[in-house]
Amino acid sequence: MASQLSPFSKEELMPQPEMLEVKKNKNQLYIGLPKETHYDEKRICLTPTAVASLTANGHRIMVESGAGEGTNFTDDQYAEAGAKISYNANDVFACNIILKIEPPSFDEIKMINPQSILFSAMQIKTQKKEYYEALALKRVTAVAFEYIQDNHGFFPIVKSLSEIAGTASILIASELMNNLNEGNGLLLGNISGVPPSNVVIIGAGTVGEFAARSAKGLGARVEVFDNSLTKLRNLQHKLGYPIATSTIQPQVLSDSLNRCDVAIGALRGKTRTPVVVTENMVRNMKDGAVIIDVSIDNGGVFETSEITTHSKPTLTKYGVIHYCVPNIPSRYSRTASESISNIFTPYLLDIGESGGFEQAMRFDKGLQKGMYLYHGVLTNKSISDWFSLPFTDINLLIF
């Protein structure tokens, strides 16, 4: 009987060498860190330590001279970390990835090369339609860092900056309460034999949590108001000790404000922060009481709030000191920069390991949610609705 023919050759039947998975080619990133030109903005996206980590992984960093001055990081420190220092902003904006804190100005957009990748804040309420049109003409891919989500659905940079803002609000209030700042001469805390200060916090999110933690740590008597019972329960659990909490009921809130020495506005809204403290409530507060409206960048919690600046941070209405500076974390620029840098660095390293931004973005849903322009095409529905601009879902653009 004829032997049956085998479908395999003799060589194919022999033991074969094991083939290992081929690793994706790493992509060298070329990152530019321009100096911030926005008034009162002193932060920077990457610290020298982060730059050293990135350059050690083969990435190139160009830093505009003086970009780290506001955070007390010198050009020498960046140079020693492996960055190239440039005295020309055009060179920095020529990098294919640009990291900024504030959105670029129109003059800065002109310096950006077509098809570049921009990471910065978006700040939709401070922009004009022409801003997004100018970026679109450059076919820029733009990512708003405050909209980037992690694997747990949180916004890491927003949460980190909110922690700073919450802690800072109590520190700022304690300074404004002293005699040198027209306060009542009270020490925010609890001294033996002296009644503790009263602090009212409106909002039980991250800002409210860290404000409550700081105030309680100083010994103050703390009351927290929020319309979410879940947030109030979570706050009690996170703090680990009981504090007074309540839903926002006008009469109860008004009575607490009448007694308090410090009131912190820490509510957020989907569009504008709801005004829950009326002008009449402020009028009935104690002379020399202090209001810190952390939510002022989104409209403010107090009806009497008006935007102030870091150089002139307070105004007084009805004898109550108002601190209404947007972007409180920029007051603590070094801490804020280190916090932002700690979040950006792993993202950038992952982008490089994945083979570049395009490859990383395809599989990182959190990065996609932060994107509002993809090669000049608007992918953010909120911007589209706000400025009546054409919108395309990001899932229709990536393959």
C-alpha cells in the first residue's frame, strides 16, 4: 500500500526554535516646555526630576530659558537633568509635543507647527470661538489635562489641584483673620481656654474634604454642607472622626454663617457653580469674617463674590473679607508643579513605550476623553454646543 503523503515537509516536522513576541518599537518624544506668559501663572508641567526620568528613557526635552523661575527651578537644574535650554520661544513651540499650564495665546498658536500635540488646560469659559478655530487651522491634536481620566474614572490632575486648593483655603483664611489683614485678630484653631474658631464649608468634594481635614487638624469647629448625602457620608468616613454635616437648607446654612469666622465655597456645577449664599446672608455675617470662594473660577458660591487677583486678592463687603482669586494652586507653584509633573511623567513614558501618541491614544480611553481636537477636528461636544462648531466623535476618527 502506498504510503500516505504528509501535508508537512520534513523540515516543518522538526523541532522549531521558539519565537518570542516582538516588542513594539519605542518612540522618542520631542517635548517643549515654554515659559508661561499668563498673568500670575508661575507653574510648570515638568520638574527637573521628571525631565531626568524622561531623558533617561531616550526622550528629548527643550525648556525655554526661565520657564522654571516661578517654581524656583533654574535653567542649570534642567540642563543637568538632560534638557536643552533655548532662549527662543519659537524653538520650544517647534517641538512636536508641547506641555503648558495655561492655554496658548494667539501669538503662541502662531508659533506651533502644524500637526503638533498640545497638552494644556482648556478653560472653555475663558475662550472664544476664534481660539479653537486657530488651533484647528494648525491641525493640532489638543488634550485638556483637566479632562484626562485614569483607569478608575477619576480626573487625576483636577483631584490633585483640588487637594492643594482645599488645604490652601484654610491657610489663606488663617492669615486673613489676623490684625494685619483687617480680620478679627483670631487664631484659626483651638487654644486652651479659648473657644475654637467656627469654619463653614459648602461642598463635600475633594476641596471640601481637604479644607475640613486642615481646619479640623488646627482644632477648629467644622460644619460641612452639601446636597449629596453620599458625599457627606463619604467625607465622614474619609476623615475618620465625626463633624457636623447638613444638606443645604437656607435657614440652617444662614444660622451657621452668622456664627462662623470662616466660610469656604467649594461647590462645583455641571455648568456654573450654583449660588447658595445670598447677599442678605453675607450681610448678616460677623464683621471681620472671612470668605474664601474656591469656586470663583466657575462662577462662585457667594452672591457677593467678585474675581480678584493674586496681587490684590481681597475685597470687603458688609464688613466681610472676600478672597476670590481663581486658580489658588498657582499661589503654591512649586507644590502644584511637582503634583502635576508626577501625573504627566507616567503618561509621557507610556506614550513613548506604546510607540507614540497615536498608538497610545487608540487604547487609552482616559486620554481620548481629554482630547478636544484631533488633527484639527473638534471632538469635544461641550465646545461644539458652546460655540456652535462642527463636532465629530473621536471613535469615528481612530481605527
